[in-house]
Amino acid sequence: MTRAPETTALFLALTLLAGCGRSISHHLLDAGMSSAHRPARPDVAAAVLPAAKSPYRILGGDMHCHVSPPDSPRHVSRGMEETVELARAEGLDFVVLTPHVPARFFQNDRLREEVREELAALERAVPRGEGEPIFIVGFEYTDHRYGHIGASFADLGVVLAEVSAPAAVEEPARFFQAYLRRGGLLVVNHPLLTPVDSIIRMARANLSWRPFTAPGPYPAEIVDLDRTAQAFEVYNLAVTELRDRFLLGDSMSTLEATLARLDQEVPLRARPLVPVGGSDSHSGHLRAATFVLAEERSAKGVREGIVAGRVCVRDPAACSFEVRAAGGAWLPPGSVIRDATMVEVRAQGEEIRFYANGAVLTREAPGHTVFVPVTPGQCSVLRARVDAGYSGPVYVNCPFSLGAGLSP
């Protein structure tokens, strides 16, 4: 494993100092992020869409953004006003606000009310004008023992009214089940963020999704979340640009490992698993990390596109990935193809690489299509890396239908 020089490790240590203000650690963090990949603005990204995708437009956004308040100012240096300015400056179509909330907060009446009021205050603070970034108020369910879940799109007040504190004590999974029924989206955040042997304390923390990285048993709600979460955060800007780039010497290490893990999990779980991305920003930067093929520019359009799996991460170029069977229509990421023996794949970009069940099929020149043999009755998960982006998968001969396991 390649290690960065000690001076780089010192830089990273400063950026991760707990309890420091914006004056030291967050300024250094933002300086480090300034060299991170910046994708094409969403309005430019429409150029990668082939004619077959004409019903859709690409919306670029950040699925994992902290804000203070309600996050602690010792932990997050950026308030709502600066968050709005950053989203505008980056040209983001949408931002999901994910302040931390404690594990099992829904079992305690005082915590329930605190969290409800904090999120309601965020709802009141977000701009709603024409052309503004779409702000979706959610939260990051922070279980230090088992992992983190990004929750968004459902109305928390409605969910809490449906599931009382005593009911949640009796059966904690009820809260998340109700959240899904009410149109919520659940994302397993940084599922492979495992400890790194380092002098840096934060690098030694295990922030992974334990059902992916450790044997059970697990509490009932963790088992249920692992079974029902629709999406997994494969691209986390903080992980890519800090842990992987500076400590592992390979910025794409965790991103590509997480995508490969999802390739393995899809046939085992017999349901689609949607890859998404977020900055996980705690300071003065945001970044388009998830790109959605949406039917309309709205929160509804964003949610429907993600639930359908019409996504790519890190760069919109990968949203050009398409698959078709037997001369049929070209289909976007998230599609399900049945009863095929051969499919054709293509994408638009300078550097293209296709994958089947995690294995690299070929590197292709722009404009070329590739024929891929597939086996009836055997699930094939096809995806692409196009330039700096990674597509969501197309599922061929998999034992589920379009949207299976994704909608409440």
C-alpha cells in the first residue's frame, strides 16, 4: 500500500482536528478540497445525453451536506446562509441537508421534539425561488456502533406522529419502515470507511456499515435497514480526497471497492442497489457528486430518478451509459432487462470502461458499442466508467422487476 509523506499526514491531521474552529482545520480542509475533481456544471452536462434519453435532464447535486445549526459549530463551520451561497456558486441543482442525529432518537420524547424542531427550522430557512438550488431537508442517522444512514424526502413530523416513542422502543425498526412508507429515501453512508493504520486518530475510526464489514448479530433495526435501504454512498468526497488520496495513495480506492461490493450484493439480495455520492462537507465546500436523469427539476424529480436508479456519480459523463437487448431500445442506468442472451452497451466519452459483475470487460474508444454475452437465469450487473464518472448499473436477467425493493 502506498503511503503519503509524513508532511502530508500532518496536513491531514490538522484538517481533522476535533473541536477546532474554521480558522485552522476547516480552512486547511477547504484548501485540500480545492484540488478535488470538479465536474462539469449540470447545464453543460446535458451534452452527454444521447437522443434516446430525451425525456430526461441531468440534475447534479450533493447528497450529503452538514450544516450548523443543527450540527454543532465545533463540528461544522458552515451555516445555512453560506450553504446556499456555495450551492449557487457550484451551480448545484439540489442539496440534501444531513445534520447528524443520534441513534434511536425516536425512542425519547425530548430528543424527538428537538430533532423535529431543528429540521423544521431548516425547512423554513431554505430558499424556494425559481431557479434556486433545491434543498431537501434530511438527516444523518449516526449510530457509532453500526454505521450511518442518510435519510431524506419523508416528512419527519408525519413519521413521528405515526410511530410513538413507546412503539419505537418496543420495535425500533418501525420508525424506518414508516419513513419509507412516507416516501423516504434511505442511503447507507460511506459503507466501506474502515480504519486505516495511521498516527491520525480520525483515520483509525471505523465509520463503515458493519453489516458490510463485520459479523453480526445486529439490532433488529440495523438488520431491517440493511435489507431496505435503497441506496449506498459509493462516492464520498471527504473519503476520496482525504483518507484515500493522502493516506492510501489512491483516490479511487474506496469508490471502486464499494461499487464492486454492490456488484456482488445485487444478485445475493435479489434487488437493485443504487449508487450515490455526496461531499460529506462540514466546512466551506460543496460539490456535485450525484447526477440524476430526472423528468423534471424538482425534489420529486430527484427522488424518482434516484429510486429508479437513473444515476451516475462523480461526473455526469457516465450518465451516457446505455444498454439494449436484441436491437431494442437503448435503456439508461437503473433499467432491468429480462430473458436476454446478448446485450449491447455504449457510452459517450474520451475514456470508457465497461464492467460486468465487477470485472472489466473492455476499454473502448468513443462511439463504439460492445456486445456482451449474458446467461439466462443468471443476474448480470453491467455498469461503466466514463472519463471521471461512474454509472449506476443496468440489471440483466436479474430476479426482480424495475423498482423492486426501492419503493415503499
